Amino acid sequence: MKVGLIGTGLLGAAVATRLLKCGHTLTIYNRTRSKAEPLKNLGAEIAGSPKEVAARSDIVIIIVKDAAAVESVAFGKNGIVDGIHEGLVVADMSTISPIASKKTSERFLENRIIMLDTPVMGGPALAEKGGLVVMVGGEKKSYERFRQVFEAIGEKTFLIGPNGSAHAMKLAMNLQISVLALSISEGLLLAKKSGLDPLLFLEVLNSTYFKTGMSQNKGPKMARGVFEPSFFLEVMYKDLEEIENTAKAYGANLPLARLARELYQNAVNAGFGKIDYTGILAYLEKISG
Ligand SMILES: NC(=O)c1ccc[n+]([C@@H]2O[C@H](COP(=O)([O-])OP(=O)(O)OC[C@H]3O[C@@H](n4cnc5c(N)ncnc54)[C@H](OP(=O)(O)O)[C@@H]3O)[C@@H](O)[C@H]2O)c1
């Protein structure tokens, strides 16, 4: 399978690594070329533009920051549509709103290219092990055609529905993550300010029915103040903005999501955007004095 991948940030580099390990031929492009270079040693070909990636690939996976970035690599100068050839399929793995995603798929279709929305759950570490959960929106035939690519990176893949549906699901998922990180942060902070050992707080929590993957895996790092990024806090803020816009458009009143958006926004403004999203704890510690 000739696979193309655009965007070798934290998630994109991990997905690329996994696809190469699984034996796929991979052509990559990143706006900042230096971030793509290390993947050359693993066998990736580096292209000079999204157009070149598309021309050399059966499927092009996009993993860039937001909807504006997707639009730029898809339809900008030397974009994916300029590399069109028979049977080309695009899979957008960036997290964007279902509304923007639907529009993007329609624009691709006007250019005779099928697009699937393929957001994922799980971070770079899981991607490298093939342990992501992949949600797919769009044409079943194209999903089936490239299923082995999605199954290389995903332990589970779900065909959710038509274009946009997978992104609606993804935003509902990220709402869980953002609020959970806040809830564990506030628990840790309260325990610490009460004179308790934050690691003991986690030990008790993780002995109960209310433990989560986050309290078990990220919790100990949070308690120790280690916020090495697997998912930048500023990217979580972007997702909360998408959640708020989507909720408004679809008529869902989500007070908790609004509050989370405000807190993550304040954290970004206070300079915490480039640490892991669980570093929301560091921001809460700062405002606690
Ligand atoms: N990290 C995770 O755990 C995770 C999990 C699920 C979904 N996601 C989603 O995956 C996407 C990427 O996340 P990430 O964690 O890999 O973020 P990241 O490390 O910040 O990488 C962002 C990528 O987007 C590119 N980009 C940004 N603006 C661009 C533009 N205008 N034109 C072209 N390229 C542009 C960046 O290129 P440069 O290097 O040139 O800046 C970089 O390759 C996001 O939508 C995120 O929500 C991430």
C-alpha cells in the first residue's frame, strides 16, 4: 500500500513510525521540514509539497493542527488536490469540527477525490504500538479498501456513519478527556493543599471503582509535576473551541464544556500551551498561589 502522510507533529510522527514498521511505503510532508527528517532513517520518503505526497500515494493521511491547516494542505498552493490521480483517497486524522469536516469532504468531492474523516483516540505512544481507536466517517467502500492501513495503527476501528460523523464522535470523546484532566487536577490539588500526599490520593482513587486510565497512567506524572507533552495543552484548547462551536450549531447546551474551554484558554494565555494538557494542574497550582 502506498501511503502518504502530511503533518509529522507529535501524533503524525508516531503514526508514520507505525506505518513504516508495518511495512507500508510511506511518503511524508511537514511544513517545517526538519520535523520530518528523523523519519527518513526509518524508510520514509520526504516530499516537497502535499501535491507530491498525493501524486505518489494511494491514500493520503492528514494529521495537522486544525481546520485552517487542513484547508491549507488540501487546497492551498501545491496542495493535495493538485496531485490528483485515479482512485486517490484522503483520510483526515486531524481533530476538527464535523461541520468543517463535511465542508472539506464536499470540496474534495468537487475535485473528484473521496475523503474520509478518520479521527483517533489515544496519543503518540499508543499510535507507535498500533493501539489507537480509529473512528471513520464516510464512504464504506473506501474504508474497506484501506482498512489494513487503519488497522495497522488502530486496535479498534469503528465505521461511525457519513462524512462528519466521526468528528462529532471525536469531539464528544475529547470533552471526556479535558474534563477528566481537570477533575484529577483539582483532586490532586485539594489533597496537596490539605497536607496529603498526592500519590496517596491516587493510590486510594485507583483502588476504587472510580479509577480511570488517566488516573492510572497520567496521574502519577501529574502528581510529580511532569508534563512532558504527548498532546499539547494548546491543542486541547483548540478542541474545546471546536466543541463549543459545534454545540452551538447543533443546539446542545454544555456548561461544563464552556467552563473547561475558559480554563484551558486561561492556561494558554498564562503560557502553559506547550506542555501536556494534564499540565492544566500546573495552571491551577499557579492561580492557587
Ligand atoms: N497528540 C495526540 O495525542 C493527538 C491525539 C488525537 C488527535 N490529535 C489531533 O491530531 C492533530 C495534530 O496533533 P499533534 O498532537 O500532532 O500536534 P502538533 O505536534 O502540534 O503538530 C501539529 C502539526 O500540524 C502542522 N500544522 C499546523 N498548522 C499548519 C498549517 N497552517 N499548515 C500546515 N501544517 C500545519 C504542524 O506543522 P509544523 O511542524 O510546521 O508546525 C505539525 O505537523 C490535531 O488536530 C490534534 O487535535 C492529537
